[in-house]
Amino acid sequence: MIDIGVNLTNSRFEKDVDEVISQANACGVKHLLVTGTNVFESQKALELCLKYPQSLSCTVGVHPHDADNVANNYLEVLQSLASLPSVKAIGECGLDFNRNFSTPTNQKKVFTEQVKLAQHLQLPLFLHQRDAFKEWFEILTPYFTHVPFMVSHCFTGTEEELNLCLEANMYIGITGWICDERRGQGLRDIIEKIPLNRLLIETDAPYLTPRTIRPKPKSSRNEPKYLRYVVEEIARLTDYSEQDIINNTSENAQRVFGLGVKA
């Protein structure tokens, strides 16, 4: 299995990140893509990759929550980081109008700049979107054929939004949200509409711990070792076998992110 989205630079992993990576590998998660959410976190993600080159790759980017706080030279720094072989995508970038931790104007500006950077560098985009689909899709539309791949990370949208993403040849990242029959029922209802050749799996750890874990873990912290619960729930809700999901999502991740790993 390949976890295409894990926030290993989060403070909740500060004391035991080595053990978290080791346990993930032992549970069949052979490679992890560490998410960069701002310049500082992207640098930290890259440092982790250099320490664990067999197990980790990363993205570099600025999350919409951080759009108000970018430095004048942030794009130059991201471009410099992206020149290193461990960096596989630009992101996590996008729009989030749910809480507007950054102004919508700045979010759209910083997002557009990163989309253009991905085009310039010919790197995939690792995309975030919440309560902003129309504006997000409009920004991406001119680049559908100019960026190698686009990944809708942690997809939780509607059937109409899913269809638009699939028609645009995006890959769809599914997290433990699929394991939540309360908040995630909308996604559970449409998961079978995602073809195996467009499916990716991720934990988004330490967030979105699958509610299907038994026995229930003592800690609320999600970990990449729990990725198999996402696989199990997708299999339960579709006609796909667990092994088909593992094989196809691994192949998809290798193709999208250029990973030379066996997962």
C-alpha cells in the first residue's frame, strides 16, 4: 500500500515519528507521501525524506489556511525545494472557504501561483478544496492539459463534483472519511463511481482516524498504519476486492508521483 497523504511533520508525531514510519511499513504501507502545507512544513517534510529515502517522498506547497502569511519569495523557495528528487508534487494547495483562515482573495492568488508553478515544473498538483468547488474548479480548468496529474486530496464532495473531477482526468484521494457513517455518508453513497484506475488511498494522519478500527485505539491520533481500514471499507462498499484496491492504488500512486517502489 502507498499512503499518498500523511502529515508527518505535525507536532503530534514529534516524539515518535521513527516508530510511526516503522509501524506503517510493518503493516504493509511501504511508501508514504508527506504533505507540505507551508514553506516551513515543506522543508521539514523534505528533511524527513532525506532521512528515510526508501519509505518517504513529499509534496511542497502552501495550504489555503496559510495564504495570508506567505513571504514575497515563497514561490522561489518552493521551486528550489521542488528541484530535489524526493519532491513529487506541488501542494497541498487549493481553496478552503469553510473557515477562511486566510482571505478568499489571497487564497485564490496563492493557489493560482502554485498551479502555474506546477505547470512550469511539470509536477503533479496535490489539491485541497472545501466549500469552494466552483472557484477551485474554475482556476484549475485552463491547466487540465498542461499539468501532468491532478489529485483531489481527501475528496468529500458530491456526485456532481466527483463526475467533474473524473471528466477532468483527476485522481481521487480517499481517506478515513469513508469509514464515518455519520459525516461521510454522501461519499459512501458514491464511492463505487470512482474507477480503480483513478483511485488513491490516504490517511491524512493525524486527522480522520477511521471509525471502523476495532478495538478502538486509545489515542485519537490517526497513523499511516491504519491505511488498511480505508481499503477494507472501500471494498465493503464496492465490488472491488481489497487486493484489487491495493494493487490499483499502488500502481496509480507510482504513476502519478513517479515512485520507483514496490508496494
